[in-house]
Amino acid sequence: MELGSRQVNAITVVAPKGRIDHAQAPLFQEAMKPHVAACTINGGPLLIDFSGVDYISSMGLRALMLIARSVTAQKGTVAIAALKPTVREVLEISRFHLVFKVYDTVDDGLIALGA
Amino acid sequence: MNPAAIGLDIYMPEADQTSPARMAARLPESRQALRRALAALPDHDRVLADALRETPTVLGAAGFDNETLTTSRGLRTTPIRINGGSDSEALANVRRYPFVLASLPELQAAARGQGLLSVDLQGAVVRRIPLVMGVGDALLPSLAIEMLRVATNSPAAEVDMGPLGISRVRVADLAVSTQPDAEIWLHFGKADSARYVSAAALLAGKVPADAFRSKLVLIGLSGFGLVDNRLTPLGEQVPGVEIQAQLLESLFDGNILLRPRWMAWLETLLLIAGGAFLIWAVPPLRPRLATFLAIILYVALFSAGFATFKFMGLLLDAAGAFASLNIVLGSLLGSAFIESDRQRRVAEAALHREREAAAEVAGELAAARRIQLGTLPDPATAFTDEKRFSVAALLEPARDVGGDLYDFFMLDNRRLFFVVGDVSGKGVPASLFMAVTKALAKSVALRGEAGAAILTAANKEIARENPEMLFVTMVTGVLDAGTGALELAIAGHDAPRILRASGGLELADGDGGPPLCMLECFDYPRLDVQLHPGDTVCLVTDGVTEAMNRDLSPYGAGRFDAVVASAAARASAGSLLASVREDVRAFVAGAVPSDDLTLLAITWHGPRVRD
């Protein structure tokens, strides 16, 4: 899976595209690995821009969960932003806001993370 | 007439029975006068001998392998001179006969020379003709060579020995290269009847006096019924004398075919080159193309053979090379066939093994499916005597096995526990975790925890044994069958639908928590709902709301709610479930299921006392 990634001050913004379904979830997880590894207590926060994601399955949620666990273990900071309505619904049902900080837009996220 | 030489292709081993003296001896005694008169006449054989003495005549003789009444062991000849070797060396190379059929000694003495007429046949055909042969321990010329010697008045014919045997036969200034056994390949022509002079015409004086002047003359027999008929390589039946004539002609013209020693090496080389070419070219080709290629090669081979024969007077054995190359081609095509047959068998065996393996996996998956579905309680038989509530449930894995689960059982006489869960992912990994989750949830529930606490405790238990980091969304509920009080707890799961008997549809989407295993120590909040008689609570997994059609558009929560609401009038768990199932099936319309699908519906009928 291709991840557009950019740097805003200390914050790394990654933007997955398309559907994070059963087949794509492992690829998403793999592509996120270097960014997750860099997201430590000393590294900058990680913001996942979901504006390009049309669908997320339970395996996609699992990938997000694993990202959250890794980052939490490293005492880093990760957040997601700009969810499409369908994806937002899935995340709300799954109560992912209890795991992730979720922002309405990327800019909101950047401001909140201290860019 | 003065011919150069006369050759007799006739054998005269016996005295003429028509000589006058012999005729007289057969007459009766009474014919004394006639007998005396006849006896006075000269003997025919003597007359012939006298005639032979007058002319340069060469008598024919024939080599015999077996002794007969008329054969002898030798005959009078002019010795042959041998250059570069001994008699025995020359004799070792030529065709030898122990016996010879020769003419009467009287005639032999009168003739100027004698030559052998013997020719061995190749098959039924005359191809090679020897110029020198052996009888006993004597080297003898053929009739043609002897005629040339007589015609040129030479003292002797000569034989040159080479490294391989006889290399040349020479008479006067004529030298003929031969095969090592003194044979030559005759370049046959068509028989020409114009060269024949009939004996009848000659005796009748119809032949001009100088017709034979300085010519080589052969006297022989021709005509039907002749024993001495020969087949030439051109397929012509000719009298033996014709072959002698053509031999003489060829000797003069130098028109002799040669098959030098190196020709055999050339043929071997051609065979190796052709064979190597076939071995190199044939295997990658299709049999049809390979055969076509071989035909081109054969045409080239025979063309070369014909060209060397026609223009160089050399004999190249194309047929031998053709036969050998055909064997090479045949074995190549044969081994190609064997190889392709072997590969086909290997492929078939591999396919067979694959099918067996697939069947084995399919068989195991089918067994796993039976076991998995068998662990789910059957609502039709679970509460046969229950009047206070009814339960309907459905679980359809997207694959053979799945990660969805439902369960329900009585905690005590009043309280019904039920659960619907969805393990992330699908297939075998999800199904294993589903089994663990279901068992742990049941053991926690039966431990005596109450309501939402069951979910909190189950979360801790399940999260502890989760190496693959799977997670489970889940809804648990405890229904008090006596009061209709329902205590729900939600872990990242779609909200339960409450279908009121009065017709309203409510979403129990209050507080909840994340899926199990997400946060290990999460205190799941309880969500209380009061049911009234006839109310139905409906739980689904996202296999329903996210069921995809072929265009990958989801079924959606909105359509699900609409179907549930419209089914209100029937107000029974079973019929509600059936109508949702039908609507989802109609929407998906045969697309491959994207996720496991689970429905659980419970209708509370009211606080009736159990029978």
C-alpha cells in the first residue's frame, strides 16, 4: 500500500488511500511500520490522515490497534484525523475514540499536536 | 575383315557332336560307304581351331566354385605382370575360383588368349565387374582386358599394387583405376541394338567386308530363352555379351565410376554431420516440423549423391546415410515422444496430488465447520417449553469456518444470558479465536458475574491469551424473564436494535467500550433497557450491515433498520430474522460473501409462569 507521507515541523503526517479491508490490512500495517518505529518518546508525533480511506474492515481496525499498542509502548503519540462518514461510523461503533485521539481535520490535528 | 580382336562369349568345353567322324560312328554298319566318306571329312573342332589360329581371338572361360564334369583346375593364359607386389599379394585381393570352365584344349591352343567372363551379381544386378581374377594360384585377366592385350599385341597385362590392394590394371598405354579387388563400377548405358550384327546376316554375306576392320568384336548369344541374361542397374535385361561390350567401351572412354577409399570416410562424415544436425535441431521442434526438416536433409543428401555420380563419376552411398539418419531421426522422435509422455504423466500426477491435498483440506475444513456450527446452541431445541421468551439465531461463515459467534443459556431460572461477537478477520485463525472467546465468555458468565461485569471479566481473560493480537467486538445481555429488565454491555459492537411491540425501533447505542483485547483493563459500562411484552431485541454482526453486493457497496445500517421496522407487525423473533436474512440475500445477489454474518433475535412475551 502506498502511503503519502510528509513532515509538518516535528509531526509526521501519513495518508493511506483506498480500502483497508481484509486483504489490504497487512499491507497497510507493513507500510506503517517505519513511521510507527520512529514514533517514540523522543520522535515527533504521528498523525494518520484518513481523508483518502473509503472503507475499513475489522482487520483494518486490528492494524490500527496494533499501531496504537506499539506507539503507546514507546510512549509516543499517535492520532487520526479527517475520517469519511462511513469510516467514522465504524470507528465510533468500535469505540476507537477510546484508543485513538480523533480530529475532524488534519489541521485540527496538527494544531492539537503542537505544530 | 581384320578385326583388332575377337572375344568369344561362348564356352566350348565339349567336342562338337556334329563333327563328321562322330556322325559316322553313329551310323549303322551297313552304311560303310557313307561312314568312310564322312570320316574323310575334317573334324569341326579342328576346322574351328584352324580358323581361330587365323584371327586374333580370345576365348571366354568361367570361374566355378564347385567341380563339375566339364571343369578343370587351370587353363592356358598369358601371365599377368605385377608391379609393386607379389603374386600372392595380388591373389589375396581378387575374386578367386578353384575351378574353371574352359574350352577344349585344342581350341585353347589355337586361340591368341583367354579371359574370364565371370561376374558376381549384387542382388540380381550386375554393378561391379572384375578386371582380374584368380583361378587356383594363377592370376587371370577378364575377357575384356585380354582382348585389349591381344588387340594391342602387348606381351602382358599389368597390375599395380597400392597400399590397400590393387590400384590399377594396365594394358599397353591404357591404365584403369580399380577398387582394391580389381573390380570397377561400370557406368552402364542403354543397350544399343545398332551395334549388333546378326550371325545370319554375316553368313549370308550381307555385312560389308570392312565392317569389323580394326574393331573389337564380341561373339555371343542373344535372344529370348537365353540363360545368360543379365539385369543392369538401369533395370534393363541384356544378354551377357552386352555387358562385355559396355565394359570394353567404358575402358576405352575412361568412363568408369570410382568409389575411392575416402568415399567411405566422407559418408561417415556426412552421417556424423547429419546426425549431429538432427540431434541439435530436432528435439526443440514439433514432430511435424522435425520430419519436414529431415526430408529437406534427405533431399540434399540424395542430390549430392546424384551430383557426384553425374558430374564427378564418383559413387556416394546416399542410401546408406539415409537409412542411418532415419534411425537417428526415429530414435529422436521416439525419445521426444517418451519425454513428452513422461512429462504428461508427471503433470497428471502433480494435478492428482493437488486435488487430493485440496480434497483433504476441504474435508478438514468441512469437519471444522461441522464442529464449529455444532458448538452453537440450536434455538429450536434449546427452550422447547419456554413461554416467557423465544429465541431465533443464524450464523453463516463467509468461508468454511468463521470468526462470528453467538451463544445463549440460562444463568438461573429467571435470567437468560446471550452474547453476539465478531472476531477481527475471518477463516481458520478467526474461527480458533472465536472458539476460545465463546468458551471463556461462558465460563465467566457461569462464574456468577452479573451483567456488564461479565464483559469486563471476559475481556481480561481473553486479552491474556492473544498472541496474534486479534480483537473481538461483542454485545452481552442478561434478560430477566420475569420482569423484562435487560442489562446490555457493548464492546465496540454495532448497537442492539430494540423493536417495540408498539411499533417503534430503538437503538441501544448508549455507553460502551472498545472491542475486547483493545484495552485490557476497561470497565465496560452497563446499558439498561426495559422490555415490554412482545418487544424484540435484535443483535447482528457487521456481516449484515456491511454485506457487499458486486459493486462493493454495503447493505448499510439504514436498510437494516428499515427491514426490522417493517417486520414489526409479525413481532416474532423467528420471522424477523427470516425477513432480514431474505433482504440481505436479495441485496448481495450472489456476490461472494465478504464477512461472516450473524443474527440473534430474542422476543420477550411477558412474565408468564413456566409450566
